[in-house]
Amino acid sequence: MSTGPELTYRHAFGLRGEVPCNLAFLDDQTIVYPAGHTVILHNVLNRTQKFISASDSTNGITSLCISPNKKVIAIAECSDKPIVTIYDLHTLRRKKILVTQDIEAHEFVSMCFSADSKLLLTQGGSPSWTLACWHWEKSRIFATLRTSPSPNIAVHAVSFNPVDPSLLCVTGNTICKFFRVSDSAFKVLPGSVTRRDREAQDYVTHAWVSEERLLVGADTGAMCLIEGGEMRGTVIMNSQVDGTA
């Protein structure tokens, strides 16, 4: 008995702009980004696309990240309890589903794999703003920490150091903190932009430029350079320089 015609994806247009860090390179030819309720793998040379569809039961994609070894992608979705699905980037098949009842939030706002691709950071949203570190292949959390002092103070981004899989950074509204994860716990490290004698800012994003150096961007357009946990200088959009670079 015929079931009738079926619709299949051929090409997707647009970009889900509210997802932070929503564009990544899989390789020199392929970019990965969310569009609607789907993650697109777009080949820029032949203009073909592959698709990873999000779960039908969730309320949308909130974050994504690719492992440094380029083998898997983590896709976070909003639901009663936030959920992360790990997909194999070769077969596009689902490998793991990460979910916990211990985090008081509906979404993960940021994620990052460790340099060795074995660990996964997930930053939960309001009201608890709980950071979790997963052994993702075992679907197990081994460390958690509330990174914001208040439900109204947002955390925007988390990342592992690109070389040291135990070192990480968290940035948000008046927040720029460094941690080391070991012995099933997060340990706060010295060094913070907000400890300096200057006006606190909303640090909306950051990026490691080397093992020791980190660039932190504020909503004011300021760009701070941190080296070894200490702020070395700030560049404003009008090209004025404050401090020593």
C-alpha cells in the first residue's frame, strides 16, 4: 500500500541568530550552524548541505559546539530540563543523550569540549546558572558549580583552555573567572577582570588566543586582554588604549 509522497530536506536558508557562537568550521570546506530547529553542515565549495534535526519534543536549539578532534558535535536544546545530544559527525547518527534532574534551568546557554575531547562543559541558564563538567562518553556529571551570585546576573560563555583540559574560563555580567577542574570539583583560580579597580562590565564573549592569553569582549565594545590571569590592557572601539598590551 502506497504511503504517498514524502518531503525531504534539500537546502535550508537562514541562521538562528539568538544562539551564541553559532558558526563553526568543521574543516576548510564545511561550516556548521543552526537554522530553525536544525543544524546545517554547509559545504562552501559545492554548496551542498547535510542536516541534523533537533528533537521534536524540545523548544529549540540554544547552544552547540564541535569537539577539537572533529569527531562529534554537541547540540543543546531547551526543555523542562535542558538536554544535550551528541552526534557523530561522520555518520550524523546520535551517540549520546545527556540530561540531568539536578540543574535548575530550562536551557544550556554555552558549551565547550576540553582540548582532549573527553570532557564537556555545559553552562545552565537562570535561575541557578549551574556549570557542569561531564564525562560525556559515560553520560555522567562529575563536577558542578553555581557561577553567578544571583538569578538576575547572567552568565554568557564558558570555555576550556585550548591546551590544558583542566583549565577553564567563565564570563558574564560583571563576571570573568578562571577555574581548574580536578578531583570532581571546580577550584577558583586567582585573576579576574572584575577584581581590578575599574567599572564592571557585561562580558558577553571571550576567546583564547594562546595557552596563556585570553581576549574578553564587553557589551560596551571594550576588548580586554588577559594574560596569566591578569589583565594587561583594554582596547575600546574608538581605538583608544587603556593599559599596556
